[in-house]
Amino acid sequence: MRWLLVLLLSISATNGLEYIFKPGPLIPATKGEVWPKPQREDKLDDGYFSVLPSFFRFALSKNSSTCATLTEALDRYRHLIVFNNRRVQKIYFKVRSCHEADANFLGYLTSLEVELTGKCDDEEFPSFEMNEEYTLNVTSATQKLTSSTVWGILRGLETFSQLIYLTDDYSCHRVETTQIHDYPRFAHRGLLLDTSRHYHTKESILQLLDAMSYNKMNVFHWHITDDYSFPYVSINFPELSQKGAFHPTLMVYDQKFVKEVQEYARKRGIRVLVEFDTPGHTLSWGLAKPDLLTKCVNVPRLELGPIDPTKNSSYEFVFKLFDEIKEVFRDKYTHLGGDEVDFACWESNPEVNQFMVDRDIADYSALQSYYIQKLIDYVSSIGLKSIVWEEVFTHNATLPETTVVNVWKSDDPQSVLDQVTKAGHPAIISSYWYLDILQTGGDWLKFYNADPWDFPGTDQQKALVLGAEACMWSEVVDSNNLESRVWPRASAAAERFWSAQAPKQPALLEEVWPVASRLQEQTCRMNRRGINAQPPTGPSVCF
């Protein structure tokens, strides 16, 4: 989508000069605009406060619950407000003091009252059911953030931090008087990271979680293994990473780090949804467990294929692995994969074909369903809920009604989503937000214009859409270019997942411009916080 070129030409035509533009940023950033846009935001236009970062504090209400998760969040956001904004002033503009003389000046905002009305439990992990609603009032009479959950407080702190902006001369920090009542449109707002095709450093994963929190995304979908490598250090099967990782000690995710990721994510209100994709995408497993996979017979360039669904030993192995997954990962959902199974080895193997004849299994899609149904039944028996890629559904596996179907293919996602929800299954859609597909010219608009409800379903069907995900597959991405490939393109998706459904897609210049200006501000904000987000809209500058 070459919307940026169209935008440039529109501006040049307005000026009567082709390919000649004003010096300076193409689209100036807004000031103090929140991303993603709150559900309800009332700008009172009756004045503003000035914030002196070094003197600002969060103050817990006397009626507020408290715990370490909350107090650490207050410290973290105070640091973001103080350090990042003061650094810009001192380094770039040598500003050390603020003098306000405007008639709309309401005084200095030295604190924001924070009240958590519900319990605060450091042992609680984010879940699909968590409540992220909050209210934030910055008025001449009241400056207060309130929520019934710590997750809502986290979202409100992010919003408040974004309301603070620097004046045009970079001398003062201001907050306009504002009232906000906010909550997410979708409960599942995910970002998938593939850590098999390229290894991503531990630091880059934690930084990704930070950036997710800045965009109010709440599910880290960890596609942790695939054909190319097995970096997860298993307790029950350590040989899988010893032989299947790119490096057995330097390029693995050990139990200590897996625990660290989950705790780091928890403190930011982010769920960790792990995916061990089977029966396909498992060639790296075969380096340690060759008998687990199907032997190919006279298949060019292939010796082993998907997991062999005819052996009891295959199920014993996979079940034991998922016993471990249940104990290690805290979320009650797990992603079982089930996509892109190459049937060539199954077709070539006489033992597999005899197994199918003996059990009246009609075709290889049905054989895949046979395998995945046994796996779903098992993980259900140990208390986990399943998410599967759409092929499991389209291959007519008999699924429990609670099984979540992840729609991902791009050829006809509306039809598949319609079929999935019509069958009564919850759904997640990823089709429109594949971040590995890179286009020139500011391609964030295609992510912004896509909507999870863009299918011909009833209101009851749309209620089954739990949310959506942006996907960062790592064929040509590693820790060196991860952040710039993801952000701010995923920010566009994040607003679509959080904010109210747009009445129409922005297409004309006057409709795109306000969104692009807000995204420019969000990009600069992430840059100041250490996230290497790429420029979204053409010539620009960030301080």
C-alpha cells in the first residue's frame, strides 16, 4: 500500500509544485495525545498544569490497596516521566528551568493520586478474564487515577505518562485538563515472536515486552520452537535443546529465563502464551528424538517428516512434554499449533498408510485431525485450554467448543472467521497483521485499517472474536532489526485492538493526517524510552 506516496503527491498538488515540499518534518507530531486512543476522552479546554519532573510523585490514596506489583509500577513510570523528559531538555536544548506566565496556567502538578479499589496480589498473573478498565481525571479540582484492578492501574499509568508533553520551546512539561474513562475493545491483544528461525537475545525479548506495555498489548505469543531450532531447555528432555538449538548454551532459553520473562511480563500486565507447534514444524526435535518423527520413504531431500501419529511412544513423549509445559508456564491457555503439516512423508510411509486403513482414516488431513484431537483431549485433561491454527478446524477435526481457533491465512480470512464462529468456537485473527511482510511507503496504514470484525457475522458471532495478534515471524529478523521491524507498525494494530471500532477507515488526506501525527508522537515517545522504532510517516525528527 503506497499511501505515503499518495499523501506526498496530494500535498505537492495543493502547493502547485510537484515533488517540492516545505522544509522540516512531513507530518509534525501531536503533543500529549494518547496511543492507543482511549474509549472516552474529554478534553476540558479550561487550562493546563505544568509538571516539574524531578519533583513529581505518585501518591497512593489512603483507601488504596497496595502490593509490590503496584509500587514497582509507580516507580517505573515516575522514572519514565522524570528521566526521559528531562534528558531531552538537558541534552538537546540545555533547558534547566520552566517559567509559566500563561493565563490558562493552573499551577504545578506535583502528584497524581492513585487508588486501587480491589485487591492487590503479587501472586496473581494476568489472564484472559482480567479487567483493564480505569478512570483518569486531571482537572482543576481532581488529579486522580482509579481502577478496581492493578491491571487497570497499569494501563492508566501508561495513559497518564503519555499526556505529558514538552512545550514548543522545550522549556516546560504540560498536562492539559482531561477526563478519561478507558477499557479495551478486545481482551486478547497479542504479539507473536518466532524465536526458532532466528535466536532473539534475552535483552531484546524483555525490551519487546516493555514496548508492548507502551502500546497496551497484553499477550506475548511465544512461538518458541520450530523446524529450524529448539531453544527451549526442557526439564524432562534437555537433549532437545542440546542437539536442536543453534548453540546448546549460548542460544537457549533456560528455565531461569523463562521464569524471568513471565515475571517481567506479569508486572506489565502481559500474558505469556507459549506455542509448541506440532505435529509439523518439528524437524529440530528429530535431532535428539529421530524416532519421534515419521521416516520418509523415497522422498527427495527429506529423511524425516512430521511427528509419527501411529506410535504410542509419540503420544507418550508429547504428553510428558505438555505435563512440563503446564508446570512451567502460568497461563491456562497453550497454543498447540497444527498448521502447515507436510503430508509427503506420511504418504510415502507404508506403516502410516496401513495404520490409516486399519482405522478407516480417509485421508492425511483426517490423520492430522486424529493426532491433534488426542493432544487436545490430553491437555484438557490436565487443565489447559487449547488454541490451534485454522487448519485444525478446516480439516474437520472434532474440537471441543471451547477450543480457540487462530485464523491466520490471508486468502479468505473473512469466510474462515465466519465459519469458525458460526460453529460456536472462540476465535483469534492474525491474518491482517503479518509484520514480516514489509512494504515501502509507510505500510502501517494497512494494519490500522484492518479490523477483527471485518467478516459477515452476526453480533453473537462477533462476540466470539476474543481478539487479534500481530505476528513477527523471524525468517529475516533477529535481535538486530527486531524493534525497527515491529514498531511502530504493531502500534497501528494495537490501536485497532484496544480502541473503539472506527466508524470508517481513514483514507483521505484529512482523515489520515491526524492518525499519522499521533503515531509520529508515539514513535518519538518510544524512541525516548529506548525502543528503536522506525519513522512511520516520511521525513521527521524525534527529540
